[in-house]
Amino acid sequence: MATSEHSVGFEPADRLAQDRESVRRRFWSKLKRVVAKLPFAEDLLAAYYCAFDKQTPRHVQAALLGAIAYFVLPFDFVSDVLPVLGFTDDAAVLATAIRMVANYITSEHRDAARAALKRGVGKDDDAE
């Protein structure tokens, strides 16, 4: 009997998540383009800062990088260009990852997210 792999469509995000620098670069590029449309921008940024914090355990970084990688992919289950619905799948993936690792996202990560949003996201953030 032949075996078959079952897929839910996250393989590209899983592969992208393994390349931290690519995730970092693509994250800021996409965030700058869509931040005004994102009701979950602060949570996304807090997850980003947690994922790239050297104090964050590897398994937490992996979960968050997977969710962030899904956000930066140019294709996903629901196209990001659709009004209202466009980011629902991204929000669901991110919310699930955050729930899994919520106690690792610190007040410092949230403060950094708020500060980035306040200064307009992206001003020198590519180097962070």
C-alpha cells in the first residue's frame, strides 16, 4: 500500500522560516506596504521582536518565525489584496502561534512594537 503525504499548504512558509535573514528582510518590506490595513500590526510586531530576541527559546522562535513567514509569503489561502478578508488567514495563523507561546512575548517586545508603530514603522527597522 502506497503512502501519501498530506499537506495543508504551509510548506513554503516552513522553508522560508528556516532562512531568518530572508524572513527579516521580507517582513519589513511587506509590513511597510500594508501596515495601515492591519488591525493586528502591534501583535505582529511583538511576535517579530520576540522571534528575533536572542533570549527567546528556539522552539518559540521557530513557531513565531513560521507564522511571520506565512505573513510575508506572496501567496496564501486568502489573497491579501481582498478588502476586509485579505489578512484573515494571516491573522489566524499569527493568533494561533501567539497563543502557543504567549508567555514568551514580553512587555519589552510589546513596547518595541508600539514604538515602531509610533515612529511610522521602518525608519531604520531593517537593521534591527
